[in-house]
Amino acid sequence: RSAQQFTFSEGGGEYNVARGVSRCFGIRASVATALVDNELGHLVHQLIRSSGVDTSNIIWRSFDGIGKEVRNPLYFAERGFGHRSPKACMDRGHSAPSQLTLGDFDWDRIFSNGEIRWFHTGGIFAGLSNTASEVAKQAMISAKKHDVHVSYDPNYRGSLWQDRGGVAAAADLNKNLASHCD
């Protein structure tokens, strides 16, 4: 509430795994997502590239000038202090990743070349929208079909589920998606 400065960094559940694999182990990694074609989107893109993560599976969405139709998601995190716990504020409404739909990615093409050995997704992405969860499931099924190992982080953010059935709906989705994992 009283912050006058922010330190910016890129992040996200699936991307954090890809970045860690790339930086810590020197293993080639890629991210499949969507960004808005504006200055913030290009900043995030450059940060992803600088981490050694391949960006060829990023879908670019047109910017309408104000973010009314599609936006790059923002997540503000504040460290705790003393006895006060950390605080976070999500700003993910109308985000480009939340608007991904079936068919945006050709998963069979992506997984069939034999270069990808592991696919990871999670509950925050799946919780962004009904279509995002369908995209996650489609990717997981395609990965398994091509003998790619699949992992899933059932990470839960209550704010993503406030208008979609709450904890029970998130648990049902997580159980469904986890059934497609190794």
C-alpha cells in the first residue's frame, strides 16, 4: 500500500522450472505460453531468453493500447517482516495465458520430434480459466502419447477460484490433471 518502488523479475510456475533446469543443470528448456506484443511483453520475453530458456513456443497477442482485451499477467509479492507474513496481489484478469485455447499449440508436433523428454505444468496455469485447464490437459495427453514424462504441480491460489467453484472445483481439476502424470 505504501510502496513507491518495485523490483521487477519474470516468473511463473512452469517457467520457474524451465529456468531452473536451464540454469542449474544446463539442460535445454522451453516454455509454451502467450504474451502481449507490447513493451512489458517484450521485456518478459528478453528476460526469458536471457535465462537460456527457448521462446519459440510463445504466442504473441496483439495489444489494444490499454489492456482492455488482453494483458500480460502481473503478480506483486511483498516479503514478510517480523511477525507479519508475506502478502501478494495478483493482476491476471484478461491475461494472454488465460486466453489460450485448444488448438493454439500443435502439441503433437511439439512432442513428436523426440527432443522433449519432460513436460511440466501446474494448477496456477490450469486455474486461470476453463480454457487454460483444457490446454494443460491436452498437452499432458499429447506428451504421454509421445512417451514424454509429465509432471504437475497442483499449486492452488484461492483468488483464481473465487468465481469458479472454490476449493472443491480446484481439487477436482487437480485430481483430473494429476491422473495424466507420471
